[in-house]
Amino acid sequence: MGAVDGPIQAAPAGRVWLPVGGASCCRGTHGLERDLRRLGGVLEASFNPASGIAYVVYDPAVTDPNRLSATMRAAGHVTGTPIGT
């Protein structure tokens, strides 16, 4: 196995805003963020209950916005169309 020349480049992370309904209280917010962070490929997740938008940073080699949305719906969350890449 040979040496690697130069710095190793990390693949760019994907970012998406995911409209989510029904998680307006603090408990719902933390549960939603926890559910997102448990998904394969999710690197970061936060939810703003005032706007109803979850912000997710993910590894595009592992998942994509439509898969994130479908997985959240399967977990019982109401989601809208993902916004972003």
C-alpha cells in the first residue's frame, strides 16, 4: 500500500431544510432531533419549532433528502417536501 500525497479531501456534506409538523413543544423538538440524529448518514440535526423546519446536514453517500423525509414519516412525523440539496 502506497503513501497518500497531499491532504485527504472530505466529500462535501449535503444540507437540507425539512418542514415538519406536530412537534411544537420542547419534548417534541428533542424527540425529533434525536430521531433525525439516529438516521444513517445524518451528521447534524436541529429543529426550530417556531418555523416548523428541521435543518439536517447529511452524508450524500449514505442518504438523501427524500430518504430522510420518508424515514421520518415512517417514524410517525409529518413532513413536507425537502428544501435544499
